[in-house]
Amino acid sequence: LILRDATNQISNQDPNQKVFKTLLSFRIVTILCLLVSLASGWYYLVTDSPTKDALLTLCWMFALFGIPLAVLVLGVRVILENDAIVIKSLLRPSKRIFFSDIESLKYSESMKWYTVKKKDGTSRHISIWMKGSDQLIQTIKSKTL
């Protein structure tokens, strides 16, 4: 189900909306990390091998990398509407940002994301690792500046 969803990078559910998701390559790496972690953890439990400690280390290493990556990659969507953007994330509640409320849009080279700052001082980030992020950013700039 996740892989099928990952192949649909930009989907149009409503003619007035466009949904942007993380690039397929990042989704595949995330899923592989989680699968390696699960497989090595399972094999650790069922084997009596002398390399059992290495399996546990492998399991933890991929889990520590894969779980945060899954939260950041698999659960993020940006929906572009006529008058607003909606940013959905597993870490934070959904946020609708009207174009008229945007104060600034700044790019961070080190973090590889755009910070959308609202007039009330709150902000949200949009990663450049989303398919169609150039189109999304250009649309935001054209509607706010």
C-alpha cells in the first residue's frame, strides 16, 4: 500500500487542488531501512548464531535511522489550493496557510527547505525533496509577492 501510494507523487483529487509528496527515492530508502531493521530484529530472535550481537546492532542502527526518516518522509503532504496551502505532517497538526497571511518565504541552503513565515510569527517548512517543489514554491511566490 505504501509503495503504491509512493508511485503517485503528484495527484489531483480536486481540480482546484494539487497534492505534493516526498520524492519516490526517499520513500524507497525509508521503507528499505525499516525492512532491514525488522528482518534483522526477527532473525535475532529466532537464531542462535555467534553473530547474534551484530544482528541486534544492525537492527538498532537501521531503526534509529529509519523511524525518524519515516515520520519525516512518509507522512508529509503539501496541498496547493486556489487561496491557500495546507501542510500535513505526522509530527504536527495540519495547517492551512492563506496566501494573504504569508509574510515571507526564505530558503535555507543547509536544511534544504523553504520556511513559510506567517504575519502572526508562526512558520512551517517545505522541503525541496518533494516532487514538484519548484512549481509549488513558484506558485507561492507569485501569489504572495
